[in-house]
Amino acid sequence: MNTVSTTLDSLDAVQQATVELTMSARRELHLYSPDLEPRLYDYPPFLSALRALVASGGRARIRILVRDSGSAVSRGHLLIELARQLTSFIEIRRLAEESRDRLDAFLVVDRRAVVHRLHWMSYQGTASPDDPVLARALVKEFEALWETASSDPELRRLHL
């Protein structure tokens, strides 16, 4: 991916941008996805990129916000399983009720690289490996949502 913003218009394009930017991560990743969209985040190349970030020896910090984890938990979403294994690195919280009308979805890597879709149910969006202005704005919004979010009991439950 180059340093200019790329227009995304398909599942494949969003998957590729998400994996590439995650592979470039060195220290932190912020992800907001209403339901942990399985076609994007229960996707083996993305999960491998997350594992590589955690294994890189740094102090990786991965924070994920969701609106509803129910379907992801019931289908055995592998990102949830990874978060359960790597609790020191990956934390998932559920949005506060008053914040659940948010329509977009985004991934911010190292406060610099961004995949952003204005409507989470669409694969239309943009990706940029170097947009610190947008990245900082999204992280600021994320952190405000994070402060009012709560741990999700659904995510802690072990399904046998």
C-alpha cells in the first residue's frame, strides 16, 4: 500500500487493507466494529497479523470496541478466542447503550494508519497508511467511547 489514501469498494479490498495495515503495526491497534464482522476479523490473515504484532516483542496494545458480541460469541469467532488467550495484549469492551447508534467502522494502527468505512454494513471506505490527522481524530473518539464502555460478560464466558 502506498502513502496516499486508497478507495475501498469491495470485501476483498477491505480485507487486504485491513491485513496490510495490521501487518505494519508496531505498538497499538484500535478497532471499532459493531459486531466483529466475521468476514473481516475472523479472517485467518488478519488473525495472523494480530498474532505477529503481539509476538513482536514490543508492548503491543490492541483495544476493540463492539456494540453487540452475541453473534460473534455464539459462532465461535476466533478473534474472541485470541483475546481470551492474550488478555495482557487484547482487550474487548462493549459500547455503552447511549453510544450504540454509531454507524461507521474503523481500524487505526499506531495512530497513523486508518481503514475507515462510513457505514459498517458496506465495504465502501478508504484506507491510508499515513493519515495521522484522521487517525488521531478517530483515536480520540475511540478513547471517549472506551471510557464509557464496559467489559462484556459474553466475552468472558467459556463455551464448552
